[in-house]
Amino acid sequence: MAENVDVEQLILETRQFEFADGLREIQYGLLLGSIGFITWVGIHPEWLAYVFRLTQDFGSWAVWMAFILIWLIPIAAAFGTLALMNFARRRWLWRESGMVKASRIAVSRRVNIIAAVTLLVGLVVGFRLPPVTAVDEWYAARVLYASMGWASGVFFIAFSRDIGLRRYLWIGLIGGLASTLLLLFPLQFGEAGLVFGLGWGVMLLASGAAVLWGARKKTAGENIDG
């Protein structure tokens, strides 16, 4: 007698497999943290003074070289963690089950649209409503980063419902609500970028590390039992 196969459930479990070990969160956390760091460094007075001295010594092309070099940090973080992720999966996590190639579209179009709409709504609300703090020349930057935080929060909440992994719901709720705090402090552009990047980065790293630790222990136990 042929066994009925729930195709939709099988597709969902296959999609979950890509995010079941927490390594994707670690990758995203490192990427956001590094972007926040270079946003802060990129407009720091000491860095700008250093770049200005380079232009005096070597010409205007030094500005482009400095710009390229500083943006190599998040690029290296993205590709470096991807290589380490694949190595860890082949070496420890997926050694018995075999590698599963991730879908090119890991996140549905609906989730991306919801996040984009949230970003636009956040910007409109942030600029139209009376500010919660005294307005200064950096208020627009804080609204931008807060809106990005709200959009990221809604993204993870929608993604949690889309893929069926509850931990992304909590990431979205905590990160989205915490992003509102950016409006309460007189942060400049670089400082707001640093807080945004490190805040989301640390949260994603912590979540990914906890999930990875559990997956590693489970894999080690299965290898011992086997």
C-alpha cells in the first residue's frame, strides 16, 4: 500500500534544514556587526583626518582606496563565514545526513515586500509624527536606523511564520522593539549605525551560537550512539 506523502510538509522541513543549525544567524550577525562598525569608523573624525592626509600625500585616488579597503571588512565577513559554515557542516553537522543545497530564494517575496513596506511606513511615521526627543541635525539618521530596525523585526516575524521556526519570532520582536530606543538618545549618524549594527549583530550571534551548540551536541550524541 502506497504511503501518502505530505509534500508541503516535506518542502517546509527542507527549507528549515538550512536554518536549523544557527550558522545563518551567525553569518548575518557578523555581517550586520561589521557594517555597523565601518559605518561608525567611516565618518569618525580621526579616520577622515587620516584619509585627508593620504590624499595630500598620494592624491585623490587614496580616498577610493580607503573606501574600498574599509568595505572589504563586511565582504570578508560574509564570504569568510560562508566558507566556515560550509566547512563546519561537512565536517561535523551534516556529515551523516549529507549536504543540502540551499534554495536561491530562501526568503519568500511576500516576506521581503512586508519588510520593505514596513521600512517605508516607519520613515513616514518617523518624520510626520512629533519627535520623542529634541530634534537635532542627526534626527533623520536615527529615524532611518529605527525604521530599518522595525523592518528587520517585521522581516523576522514574517519569516518565522513563513518557515515555521519560532526563534525568529522572538528575534523579530526583541530587535524591532529595541530599535525604537535609537530615537530616545542623541546619537549621531555613525553612532546610531554602530548601535544598530552591533545590537542586531550580537542578538543574532547569540541566537545562532545557542542553536549551533545544541545542534553540535545532538550530532555528537548521534555519532556516539551510531
